[in-house]
Amino acid sequence: MKKLWIIVLTGLVLFLSTDVFAQADASGCKDHSLFPSRMPDYRIEACKVEDFGRYEFFATKGPKTPVEGKFTFITYAYTGQKGAEPSGLAMVRNYENAMTSVGGEVLQSDPNRWTNGKIVKDGLEVWAQVEKGNGKIWLRIIEKKAMEQHITADAVALGNDIRSTGHVAVYGINFDTAKSTIKPESAQAIAEIGKLLAADPGLKVFVVGHTDNVGGIDNNMKLSQDRAEAVLQSLVKDHGIVAGRLRSAGCGPFAPVAPNDGEEGRAKNRRVELVKQ
């Protein structure tokens, strides 16, 4: 009899332990701070966070919208009573209400399957999409940002492009938004231009500023000119380049190297180029 009770109790403990573990979230996973709660009787089955990723948000008509930035992907699995799972409409409306309650905007939706929207808060633009099917809820969030540029061309590479094409785009020179103030992290790229010019004393260049198409034409023309002049002045003052070897110019948005439809393209278009005189 005593042995029988041990077997029964052991089985009960194993059953309860299995049930507890079945309800637990996947290791290392948690709800996103944008949606700190979730639909009832769901656990996190899997999650993924990328510091810089891309996702194309659904559209009921027209093309999908690609957005880049910090990417969070969470998969929720239903663990409740069979037949009692919330409807797709209930899920869609819950997330839509959550977004609008913090000042967000619902963009597009299929009321029984998915919805997406964006929230702009404290200068950060966040896109979110939630989708339901087969006992799962998939939540995708992009905290929008341009890719941080870690690699800048060195003096040798800049010189090779100047000789082969007569011009070269110098990435890694960044400015305060809508201003010509050079950010401190731009020092390395400008120093490489200085090395290029110091190594070839006969080389004269135009320093040309370019912008994306956000904002008015006149403002962008002035901004591109001012940014080019700021780089020129840095080369003269900080690297001893003779001012007569340099001339600044601004092209504004008139010479893009990528479409301005998304942030990735706009980031490529916001650049400084060297053009051989």
C-alpha cells in the first residue's frame, strides 16, 4: 500500500511539473516593453532580437513597407482549454487598442488575422505587427534607425576611386539632424581625407555635400553647401590642408545614389563626396 502511494504521488508530481514547465516562457524570452502584457493563456514559445534587422510590414493593398532597425520577433503559443482560444478579431482589436492608447497609429489590418501600426515617442519611431494563426501569435517590432556606420574608407581606397572615376563618396561623416555641425565620430573619416591630400600635394578637390529628399529644396541646397564647407574648414584647420586646394559645393537631393523611399536609401544619399578638380 505504501509503495502504491509513492507511485501515485510520484506520478502526480511529474504531471504537475510537466504542466508548469509547459506554461513557462522559453528561456531568455520576455514580453517587449511596448506590449508588457499578452493575450490570456499564451506562453512565449520562441524569441529573437537583432540589433539591426529588416522586416517588410504587411499591406492589404499595395506593396509591403520595409523598415530597418532593432528587430524583435516573439512567438506566442496557446496553452489554454481547447476551443476557448481568443478569436483573431479579439487579438487584432486588443493590439490596436494598445497601440492607440499610447498615441500610436494603426496603419493596415486584416481584422481576423493581423494588424500593424507605428508609434512615435521620445523621437523614436517604432513599428509593430501582430499576426495570428494555428494556435500561435507572432509579434514583430522594429525600433527604426539607420544602420550605424562602422567602416569608413581609408586614404588609399579614396585615392584609388579618385584616380579611376574622378570622384568618391566618403561615408562616415555625420552631422546633427538638419544642421551642418559635424559629429565627433566623423573625425576618422575626415582624417583619412587629410591623409589622402597630404600624400598627393598636387591633388585639388571639390568637397561636395549631398542630402536626401526630406525637406524643402532650398533648405537642402543650403544644408548641403554648409555641410561641405564645414568639412572643408575641418581639413584646413585640423589637418593643415591649404585652402586653395579645396572648394565646397552643395548638390542637395539632386544626385541620389539610392531611392529615397526608405531610411537605408536616404542614409546613402546623405553623404559627402570628393570630386577631382
